[in-house]
Amino acid sequence: MARRAISGLRTIVTGASSGIGRAMVIELNCRGAKVIAMGRRADRLQSLTAEVAMPGHYCFLAGDVTRREDRSAALELAQREFGGLDCLVNNAGIGALGPFDAADESRLRHVMEVNFFAPAEFIREALPLLKTGHQPIIVNIGSVLGHRAMPEKSEYCASKFALHGFSDALRAELDPQSIDVLLVSPSTTATEFFDVAPGQSTKPHGRYGAMPAETVARHAVAAIAAGRHEIILSLGGTLLVWLDRLCPPLANWLIARWG
């Protein structure tokens, strides 16, 4: 665990077209980082040029994080424009709503591909650059639902549990090489999650009390600077995690009835 300066931090942020990814790009750039924004919507990435504080420290790449060719292109861009890579932020993700038995195999595989396999493979491909970086760090944007699962989000929870476990294992594995791994676990965030998630839930999933994406980004960047290993970004999320750890039967009972 090492403190690091954000200024000059050479960074790739995936899922930067909207939500937490977009806010992360703006926050990092505002603090002097050199950022490559990767996302599928080129027009939104282009518009970020006018929003960042330091346009000279901003590049973007329109691409799909599940495509090896697009991930390679982002790494090549980091090498060409910034001379290397210090930070990889795996933020791109998708949700899915509704009972598990109302969906099909393709939905499960797609969620796992975007939320787990793509970031895992991006890390594998980025490691040669990160090993030569300055105080390198991998940032995985997980979820409180990667600590305690909820009904009718089974595929999403499975993918975030996988990312959580992978992050913990990788952190220990990369420690001898001085590469940090930070897991960021937000609760409900004011993003497009519920608008674009496939499926139809039978339960109300309101956005009351949702944390602004900018707040998530600010805490995440502060955690990068501080060399933190994990942050849970809401009081409710923290209480849920501790309830599950201290009294799993009670957590199961409560969530089965009101989750």
C-alpha cells in the first residue's frame, strides 16, 4: 500500500461514456492525471474534451472493452501518448434485473463477459506496462452487491462477487511486484444503470438516496492517492456488509423478505 500523486498519473478508464467512468475521467484530469477514456459512444467521449480541466492530458478511444483488439488499442495509445501506464480503472459494466428463471444463458454470459472476464483480461494484457509504471495501481469498480447479494440481480451479483474475489487474490499476488489493487464498492449510484439494464424486476428498485457519480469518483481518486485497498461508499452499504459478516442468518432473513 503506497501513497501516490495523482498529478501525472497515466491512466486508462473504461466505461467512460457516462456515469462513474465519466466522473472518474473528469476528477482524475482535474487533479493533473493523464487520462485515456475508453467507451463505446464516441460522441460522448468527444464531448468530454470540452469538460475536462486539462484537455492536453486527455485522449479517448471508442471501443468495446470485451474486444481484445480494442483493449490492445488502448494500451498502445497509452504507450504512444503518455509513454506508459500507471493506473488501469476497470469501470465498464452492465446490470440485469428480474428473476433468474425468467432469463436465459445468453444474458448471464453477457453480464459475466463485460463485468468480469473483460476486466480480468485487460489486467492480464496491461501488466507488462504496469510493471514498468510509476507506483502502478489497478482499480476495479465493484459493488456492495459483490459483498452481499440481492434477489432479482443474480447475474450482476455473481459478476461483482467474482471481481471482488479476483481483486483480493490479485492484490496478494502482485504485492511483491509493488502493484496495488483497489476495489471500489459503491451502493446505488445516480447513473444509467436502471435505464439500460435488461430484464424486468418484480421488486421496486428506487433511486432514493442514490450517490452522485461525482461523489463516487472523488472518493475513488482519494483512495488511489492514499493507497487504499478497498472502500465501501455508503453508510447503508457498510452496515449491510457488516450485518452479513456478523449475523448471516439475520441478513438472509431480512433480504429474503424486503431485499
